Amino acid sequence: MAKKDKDFEGKNAKKILIMGLDNSGKTSILLCLKGIKNLLSFYSIRPTKGADVVAFKISDLNYSIWDFGGQEAFREEYLENFNQYIIGTSKIIYVIDIQDIERYNLALNYLEEIIKHLKEYDRSVDFSIFLHKFDPDLEQYNKKVNENTVKDIINLINEKIPPNFNYSIHKTSIYTIFEKSRLF
Ligand SMILES: Nc1nc2c(ncn2[C@@H]2O[C@H](COP(=O)(O)OP(=O)(O)O)[C@@H](O)[C@H]2O)c(=O)[nH]1
Ligand SMILES: [Mg+2]
């Protein structure tokens, strides 16, 4: 099970899970949300092992954000113990690396698994999908990713997700101002 940060396990802390494949940018997003603006910090990120819980305050509200390491062994463990991880969660952010075309299928399968497990949980959880690494000028330097790719992946997501399941999709990048409002 994950390490817990006891100080922020208080009743008022809003629990958010960040999930997605390894290397999709989850820890970087977390650092952005924490307000770490020094880009150098992104170079020292190590793949997250297991789940890390990070706690911080934004306008007097406490948040505990669970960063789930995305490697295969961990992904299986999360799904097996999903019922425990999900307790008290108000929001899930699912991160897809828009530049990692080869792994779209894998990313979509994991998304589908999570939603299946989530449907067994009877409380409603806000669900956001980040199409991440959607950097400014992306289309200029990465010819493979363009508005059509984005449309395609959005269609694939819509096909995977059951019709009565509410979610929102956002294009994000650590190189543009990260809107905290997306979280809340
Ligand atoms: N181009 C680009 N790279 C990013 C972005 N966000 C994260 N990365 C890079 O993607 C790699 C994996 O990021 P990390 O946060 O460790 O992913 P995690 O395994 O999901 O936690 C790192 O080299 C990051 O610098 C982004 O918005 N754009
Ligand atoms: Mg990580």
C-alpha cells in the first residue's frame, strides 16, 4: 500500500488520484500544481515507485494528491486494491501522453479498466482526462500529432467510456500556464 502523509489525512483534505501510464507526466503535473516553476526540477524526476501522496494547500483548502506510479506491476496492484485506494476520493485525473502514439492503446485499455472498477464504487467521483504533453507549437516539431490525432483519440475515449459516465477532457502541458482551476 501507499505511504500516507498523516498530517494531511484530515477530514477536510480533498483527495485526488492521478493515474496513467508511466512517463505520461503525472509527477510533473503534480509539481506544477504544487507551484514548482523551476523547470530544472523536471529533469530530476525519477519514475514513481508505488503511490506517493503529496499534500498541499491552495487558498486555505487542503489537498492530498495521490501520484500512482504507472509501471505495469503497479498498475495491476492498483486495480486489485482499487476499492481501498478510492475511499474518500473526490476526483481522478487520468493522464494520457498525447505524444506517445505507440502506447495509445495501452493507455486506453488502462483507462477502461479504471472506469470498470470505478463503476463498482457507489459514490460519484469527478473524472478528468488530461491529453498531456500538448505543448505549444507541438504541431510544428511533432508532425505525427495534430488536431486530427486529438480528434481520433477523443473518439476512441468516447467509445471506451460507457454513455452514462461523466468526464471531461483537457489538453495540458507543463510548458503552458497550468490552470489550477482544472483541478477543482
Ligand atoms: N514535452 C513535454 N514533456 C513533459 C510534459 N510533462 C512531463 N514531461 C516529461 O515527461 C517525462 C515523464 O514525466 P513524469 O512526470 O516523470 O511522468 P510520470 O511517470 O507519469 O510521473 C519527463 O521527462 C518530463 O519532463 C509536457 O507537458 N510536455
Ligand atoms: Mg511519476
